[in-house]
Amino acid sequence: MGVRGKLLSWLRSYLTCRHHRTVIDGCESSSLPISSGVPQGSNLGPLLFIIMIIYINTASKAIHSSTTVQLYADDMKCFRIIDNTNDVQQLQSDLSNLNDWSANHFMEFNSKKCKYLATTRKKNVVDSAYTLNGSQIMSVLTEKDLRVHVSTKLSWNNHIDVIISKANKMLGMIKRTCTNQCDQKTLIILYKSLV
């Protein structure tokens, strides 16, 4: 990224040989090394986070132009239209290239957290399975993307069900904790703000 000399040495010393421990009610855990990440709550944290985002933006150069990569902080989505087996092979090639990129840039993907969601309304779907770093990527029927639950058939049903469930849980909590203690005006405010 062009950071060199004393500034690089200073950043390296800031980020290496760090340890953390947890303190609860005065009891301390043993100290453990921190192998990655940016110290949260620090003045340099936001700057280092921006540098990391600039750094991972180079990942898109590792894939074919017809495959799209979207980056969200420490999350990456890779997708393309699959019309035939050549498209399946190209996406697998792109995943392999991304895996190589991540290893070369010391930011390996956690293949256990990777998921594959095929979204289509077509009747004839090209069958496919994908791997990353030698592990098969888990196929899912729904996945949350930026707080929206997306399904394979692009239906809103699952998303609506999740929202209704959350609203009912919050309504139940309000009823259990406030019904006898709050006047109607307070209950309406709680309902409108939480449910």
C-alpha cells in the first residue's frame, strides 16, 4: 500500500506482539496472544480499518470480468450468472483464484463460514457444487445479506417470517414487563419504537 520506512516499523510494532485478557469482577483470565485484527477502541483503529479495506479491494483483480465481487468490511460475496457448465467451471476457477489471492495476501478465507446460494426462478437449473481451499462450500436455501433474508426462489416469505417472529418476541417482552406498570401512552411509545 506504499507504507514504508519508519511509519511501517511503527505500525508493525503497534500491531505485533499484542496480548489480551478478560477481567470480570476483578478476576483476570490468562493473557493470550492476538494473531490478527485491529485493536478496537484505539485512535488508529479507523485508519487501519480503511487501509485493510483498500488492501482487500485488490481481490477483484483475481477473478474473471463476468464474475462480480462485493466487499463489506471483512465479508466478501462473489457471484455470476450460471447458464451452463462453462459458467460453473468459471466460477470455480474464480473461487480458486480468490483462494490463491487470499493465501498470497495472508488473509485466508474461513471455508467453514462460506456458503453457496443459487437464486433463480428457472425450472431447469444447472447443477453445481463449489469448493474453496479443498473444502466443499455448503449449499443453503436462504441466507441473510445486509439484514435481508434471500431465498433460492427469491421469495419474501422467509424474510417476512423472520421479521414477524422478532416483532412477536419484542411484543411478548413488552407484555411481560410493562403491562401492569405502564400507562397506555407509554405502551404505545414502546410498541411504536420496539415492535
